[in-house]
Amino acid sequence: MRFFHLSDLHIGKQLHHYNLREDQEYILGEVISYVKKLHPDAVVIAGDIYDKSVPSGEAVTVFDDFLTRLSETEPAVPILIISGNHDSARRLDYASRLLGSHHIYIAGKVPETEDEHLRKITLQDEYGNVHFWLLPFLKPGYVRGLCGGELPESYTDAVRTVLEREQIDPAERNVLVSHQFYTGKNTGTGETVTPETCDSEVLSVGGIDNVDITVLKDFDYAALGHLHGAQQVGYEHIRYCGTLLKYSVSESGQEKSLHMVELGDKGTPVRVEKLPLHPLRDVRKLRGELSAIINAAEPEHREDYVSVTLTDEIDPYKPKEQLEKVYSHILEVRMDNERTRQKLEFGEEELRMEDPVQMFSDFFREMQGRGMSEEETKFTEQVFDKAKGDAR
Ligand SMILES: [Mn+2]
């Protein structure tokens, strides 16, 4: 069995202030071409269909067109979809029963009560059944109802609770579709894996939302969404496919691709082929002196999204206007020369000379909307005194 693994379409997203509609339509068109050419047995979309929980009419139209064109392919390819943290579960679930009769299977909402279960779609190939388990994005609070009203202690516990209630037959092949932040350790090699993140993701600060990959032990493949860079987590068969497009300057160096997963008989290793994608406009970082950048600009890259860092020692006159003669989609123009570096260093010096208690008190006021009490000030002073003492 072969299926396409996609995630994080973020339809409706803007890059800086540019509307990406054309770029998104174009790349979804390339996905459809691949479907027509390679006839996968399913298309799996692992969450974050839309960029916002209330998508614009334009965004809904783009996705609607994509689904319609996919469902018109011959033979009709089953489409399996879960919600991500950017999607509204209920909105995505709208008309999902009706769509099921068109081979479009959507799971927006996680099971919340004892009688609710994960949506399971079973497809067949020459080796038998393949069960796709659709696990929508969840936070521990969503599944209180499955834990007797108690809040699960962690994201790992929450996901484990949901999976352990299902009858997963380990003798058959099982694929999990999930949109969470998975981390963990390959027990074979002992290697601990912290996935690489980038600027276009919205993750919780401090990593409290991580789910340990041990919960995935029963699955032959985990089709993951959430992280925007393609990567495996500890094992070949636990994988983020990443976005189809670069959604931040931090992704300019990444290769985006469409993942085609090949499942053989139970127990044989999964094969993943990365099909190259050709965006309408690339996202690129440029660095150098203004005149050099302008001279090196090629007409076929004119429409690329560019982040420019200028290194001229003398600040050029209106650099953005000059760059606009050769680039039509400028994301940002930064300066990096002796002057800006000195300013940065000087800035640090200035900061270091300020009284840390005063700085913290300013910060406190900004966060709490009031000044610190006498007791709080005293306590803060003690903490800094102790820190200074420890530093010595
Ligand atoms: Mn995302």
C-alpha cells in the first residue's frame, strides 16, 4: 500500500504581509498532479488544514477546491484528515458524515466521553487490512471525561489514555495519524531525540506539550503533523512530513517535499519516498552589499520571497526601493555592518550596567500592572544578592 502523508497546509496563512493564496493553490495543484500520476491508495493530512480556527471565505474555497479536485481523480482516492492546533475541531467536523460517503474521512474532535471512540478507517491491499487511526490534536483538558473528570498529568498520559481504550490488533498493520509534539528515545540505539523546530510553528513555551514516542509502540507508521520541518523522530516509521511550503525565513534552507509512504507486509520496514515540490515562489535569504545583490539578481527569481541582509559599511540610500527594482516580494531588509554591530554591543553594555532589581521591578510592573510591594522588593533583592554570591 502506498499513501501520501501531508500536514500543516495552513491555508490562509500570510508570509509577513504577503497573501499566499496563489502559492498555496499552486502547490496543492502539484500534489494533485502527483496523485494522478502515482495513484496512491490514500491521502493523509495530519492536521493544521487552516491557519486560523475561523478561516476566511477565501481559505475555505482553496481547501474546498483541493478536496473536490482530489475526489474527482480516477479511481477516487480516500482522503483522511485530522484537526491540528490551528483548526477548530467543530468547524472541521461539519458535514463530516456526509463527506464520508465521498471517501473523505475527517476527525475533528477527540473522544470526550466513554462511548466515543477514535475514528478508524480500514483499507485493504494484497497483505490484508491497514487500519488508519485518526487522532485529532488534543490537550490534556480535552479528555478529562475519559479519566473520571480528572485532568491527565501530562500530554503523554492524555494521548496514552485515548489510545489504550481502542482495540488495536497488533497482528494487523496500524497507522496513527496525529498532530502533537513527539519526543523520545530510540531504545535500540539509545539516542534521545529532540525534534528540530522552526519559526512558523506555534508551540508551547518550555516543551510541556511533548508526548513520548513510547505511546506509538503498536503502530507500523506514525503520520505526524505539527512540526514544519520534515524529520523522523527516533525511528524511520515515526515521521513528520513538514509543510509543503516554506512558512518562515528560518525554513529557507529546508527542502520541502511530498512524502509517499510504502507499507509492505506486517513487519517489513516502511519505505518513505520524498517527491520534490516546485513552489511558485521560493523563500530565500540574501546577504551582501546592495550593489552585489542587485547585480546578482536573476529575472526568474524576481518573484521569490527574499529576506535581505546588507553588509555595506555606509548605509545605502533607500535600500528597499532599490531592491524593489529587482525583487517584487521583499520580506525584510536588515543591516549588518560595523555600526549596527557596535550598537548591539553597546546596547548590551548599557543593559549590564542597570540595576537588576530595578529591571525586574519594571518587568513585574509590565506583567502585573502594578508595582511590587515592599515585601516583594525585599525578596527580589535577596534573590539577586544570593545569585551574586553564588556567582562569585
Ligand atoms: Mn502547523
